[in-house]
Amino acid sequence: MSRSLLLATLLITSTAGAQSFQGIGVLPETSQTLALGTSNDGAVIVGYGEGLEVVHPDRAQIWTPQAGLRPLQTVLAEDFGTDTTGWALERAVDVSPDGAVIVGDGVTGGERRAFRWIAAAGLVDLGTLGGGLSVGSATSDDGAVVVGRSWPDGATHIHAFRWTPEAGMVDLGTLGGATSAAYGVSGDGRVAFGTAEDVEGLARPVRWVGAGEPQFLGSLRGSGLGTAFGSSPDGRVIVGTSATEDNVREAFRWIEGRGMIGLGLLDGGRVRARSSRALATSADGNVIVGGVLNVGGYYQAFAWTEADGMRLLQDILVDDYGLDLEGWLLVKATSISEDGSVIVGYGFNPAGVFEGWRAEVRLVTSDEAATPAPRLRLETAPNPTGDRALLTVRVERATDARVTLYDGLGRRVATVHDGPLTAGPHRLPVDVRGLPSGLYLVRAEAGGHAASQTLTVIR
């Protein structure tokens, strides 16, 4: 896949009202695939697979709709010309909302190092806190802040770090104990979050504002133990898990200025579940996903909304949306788009193998019921087509607009409209008879908003 094709993929946004579920595959040289991060439109998914080789068993992976699942190292070297000499990229753990920044870790020079990749800057070794290991966890939207964990020089326990190009890797410290770890960072890079031990050795859920001291988020029913795993783009909503009693951990949502609430534990039938952990949240904090431990001793993916509380995601997809998940068992939902429309994770596929998956649904919350309609809408019909298509563009108010058609390599093949539009719907014909078969992208821009849809041309 060429660089232009990947960049074109990043422009694709979800079709309003679409519902779908698909596995992203397992590479022949790996025994499983774990999907860990997604771009906002679900068009770029990153993770890793357990390799079949003895040396460097894990392999970082990337999935796009056009190219499917591929080793990340192959994509960076062959499609982007990135110099990956001396690296074995083992895990890709997070991708920015626009799909342009990827972080993870791999082995270079015999040591595990966190990395950040941006097309313009290439592959960057983030270094360590002085010891011989660092592990990347998450990136800000622009890639300017990366967080994770690393060994300080001479230490025997890991510490959370915050990395920026200007300051390099900075130790975020602990609550007085030996260990800390940062598992995520807000989209604006302001807030990192994770866990830190206190002087009594208790691992508590914390956040760091900038490079400041760790701040205890509180806990459910006073235990103090817990970990924060995900947040809203502005860092004002944080989700994770908190210990509530002996061997029981419950997913939580923490809101700045309001504190922490528990999201519940599903009843497994014979005994109550012993653990639930929230891993990611939509931008407004109203859709939260993660995993809940069932009576069989394994996790199942859940989705929580203010309207319906915690439910198994598999039940939602099958019962509410009628999607076919025959043979699947969804284990964990690891990432969600800011608008809550795309969820990714991993689970057992029909062959009984761990495989990453992607679900596109719309979990409407009580707050969203009052949300005004989008200011820009785009529809294409018929789709697929081999002759002509009619593009319907709706704008809220009079504005200049541009509607463009791109091919699968990201090249503009037609400008359908470029000029003023009055408020309301506009039907714009596009002739595709001279175009070869394939997947094309229609993109509309008006009044500071953008909308995209794919258009399939058949012969």
C-alpha cells in the first residue's frame, strides 16, 4: 500500500446509520491478533500478533480497509520509506485520531524501546529514563506527547514517563512508593493517567497534569486501589478500574469536579462477576467500553451508556443491531472513536483463535438525543454504480463548498463542485463512466465542516 493510499484511507469517515462487524484477520506468521487502537473513523487499526518464531515473537500490525492486516514494519519500510534498520517492531498500541501518528515498542540494540512514528519524522526511539527498557502506551492527537513506562537508572521498578521532542523522556514519579505507569494521555496532551504506588505499596489510580506530581483520583468505596486506562480528548473524563472489596474490581468513570462512580458488574448467572475494567471512552464520556470477567474465568467485552448501563457488547450487536457474530466471543473492547460510532477490540473467532475485530454501530445516549443534526451531510446513490451517481449535499446555511472525488491512491480525479451553496439539499451529478473499477472517496467540505463517503465503481 502506497503512502497516498494510506492517506486516502484516513479521509474515510463512517457512513451515518451504518452497522457492521468484521474480524481484521490473523497473519500467517502469527498465532493471534490483538487490536488495541483505532483512528476516529475506524479506517486505521493498530495492535500486534504473537509470532510463530522464537526470537521477537510479537509483531506490530496495522489494518486498513483497502490493504487489510499487514506487519507494521513492512508498511513503514515499503510504503513510506521509513528506515527501520535495526528494529524489530513488536507492539503498536495507539494511533492518533487521524491515523497519522503511531506509538508502541520494539527491540533495537538488544533493548526494548518505546517508539513514535510520524511519516514526516520517521521512526523515533524515545529512549529510556536511564535504565534499559521503555514501553510506549499512548500518544496525544498531534504526536507531540507520548506516555508509557520505563526503568530509571539503577532502579528495579518501572516509573511512568512523559515524552516530548523538546524535553525528551521525563520521570513522572510516584505517590511515594516504588512503581508507577502511564497507560494513556488526553488528546490535547495535557493529562496523563495510569497508576502509582503510595508509601504503603498500594497502587492507586492517578493522573498527571503536564509533568506535575501524580494526583490520586479517589476510589470506589474507599479501597484506594485501582488503575486509569482511558480518557476523553480533554482529559476531563477518565475511566479505569477500582478495587471495591477483596478480589473485586469495578469499572469506573471519573469526571473532573464530580469524582468517581462505579459502572457495575454484570451478573454471570451462578455467581456475580469479580472484575470489570473500563478501557476507553467516547469524547463526552457517555459511551464507555472495556471487559467484564464472567463466571467462566475469562473476560467479555462490554459497552456502558448512561441510558442502559453495562451490557455485553456481543448482546448489543446481535440483539439490537441484528449483526451476525456466529462463532465469535468478544473478549475485550479496547478502543472507541470520539463519537462512539466505532469500537475495536479482540476475541475468539469461529476457529477459536484470538483475532482483532471492528464494530461500527451508533450507541445513542440520552445526551445525544438533543444533539442538533450535522451541519453538513453527504449521500451517494446509486452505490455501487457503473454509470452516473447522484451526490446529495445538505448544508445548514449558505456557504462556499467543495466536493471532490479521489481514487484509491489518494489522487483527485474530479472536482464535482467548488463554489457557493444555498442552505438546504443540493443534488450534484457525477459521471464515472471513464473511471476504472474500484473504491473511490467522495469528500465534501463546507463552512469548516467535512463529510466523506466511499463510492464503488463497477464494470
